[in-house]
Amino acid sequence: MGSKFEHNGYTGFEYQPNVRLVWTPQPRHAAWAAVARAVRIPSRADDDVRLDLLSLPPDALFAGSLPVVVRVLAAAT
């Protein structure tokens, strides 16, 4: 049995326990199993990505129109 403990700025405190078991029914045979809790730690790209797809200057659509920016933002779930 074991565990890994971490703290990061995105999700705070995380723990990742694991258990491993080996069974040797005969000297030359072994069976093993493991159970673990894995945590995906988000990267900066998950939270900080901004992509400008289209940028139009003033008056590009019609006279007197405002500048237009079509932007994709990443949202952390």
C-alpha cells in the first residue's frame, strides 16, 4: 500500500492512493494485481489558451461598424 500527496495551484491538494498484491501459488508462478487512483493535473493550456480566429478593422462590415474579433477561449471543467 502507498500513496502520493501533492498540492498544485489549479486543483489544490490531491492524493493518489494505490494497492498492489502478488500471489505466488507455486515457486515459478505469480499473479499480481494493482488498484490506483490517478489524478489528471490540468496544464496551463487548459486554462490560459486564447486563439483569435478572425479580426476585422472598423468599417469592414459596413460604414460605422465597430472592430470585430472572433476569439476562442479555453474553459477549465
